[in-house]
Amino acid sequence: MNDQRWWVECGDPFGRDRSVTVLVEEDQVLVVAPPGGTAVLSAQQTHRLHRTLGTASDAAAETGDPRG
């Protein structure tokens, strides 16, 4: 795995601070939900996640598919 990773702050259903982690591994984008599997995001956090996923997608596309 490389060092391309981002965190988007969010909460959980109980109001605790959490984060969604976005990683790039070769040509794939991995999204890791907070513990418990539920992320509660504000509109601003949703926009940040959208931008982060776009950045990660671009990074994964630059890596290319090593399988062919």
C-alpha cells in the first residue's frame, strides 16, 4: 500500500467524532467507514468526501491497472 490516504471528519449516530478514511492501493480506491460502520456527515463534510473521492480516483487512474 502507498501513502495516499485522506481523512474526512464525520460523526457517528451517537454524536461522537469519527472520520471516514479514503485510501489508494494501486488502481483501487478504498473507503473505510468509522468503527460501527455508520458515518454521519454534514452537507459540508459530504462535499469534502466527494472532493476527496475525486482526488483518490484520479490518483488511482494514474497508477493504472497492473493486471492489464
